[in-house]
Amino acid sequence: QVQLVESGGGLVQAGGSLTLSCAASRSVFSINAVAWYRQVLGKQRELVAEITSGGSTNYADSVEGRFTISRDSAKNTVYLQMHSLKPEDTAVYYCHADRMSLVNGDDAVDFWGQGTQVTVSS
């Protein structure tokens, strides 16, 4: 089964830190670009950060300097380190892979994880 599994969410006080992980299942051989999005109930999902297969990164202005996206290609895992968290960072965080090459030779495209809740208290 092809999966992207997010973990690491939780409740943290403002100013605190969390690190989210997005791990691909064993059926995935490699992942192309990966992005973290977040969504607040009733609002559109927004891009937080993205990383290419080559390691180039891009961040939303609202998180630039506070969040860091990285990847461990050997583990097919992408991380989002979040520092100096603010109440407005509260959301469900999703990881997204534009394309994953599977062990069976197929590709999975436009793939989303199930999300992990991040809550920042003031």
C-alpha cells in the first residue's frame, strides 16, 4: 500500500518548537518534490514549504526564517522543523508528493498524506 505518513504534531506553547516528519511507505522507491501544506478549518490549504529532489527549498513568507524543510532520501522521509511557533501556525499540516516512483515500477502522482494537527497556544 502506498502511503505518506505524517507524524510529530501536537500541542505547543507560543515560542516553542516542533518537528514534523513525512515518511513514505516501503512500497515507495523514491520521491520527487515534496511540500508541506497546512489548512485551517474553513480556509484554503496553503503552501508552507517545499523541497525538490535536488534539495532546493522554498518557503511561504509567513514561515521564512522560522521553519526549515529537509529530506533524507535514503529513508524517503521529509522533515519540517518549526521554531518560534505562533498561534496563527495552528492548522492541520499535510505533506504532498508530486510524484513517487514505486518499487513495482509504477508511479504515484499528486499524493497526499493524512495530515497531522499542530496547535499553538498563546
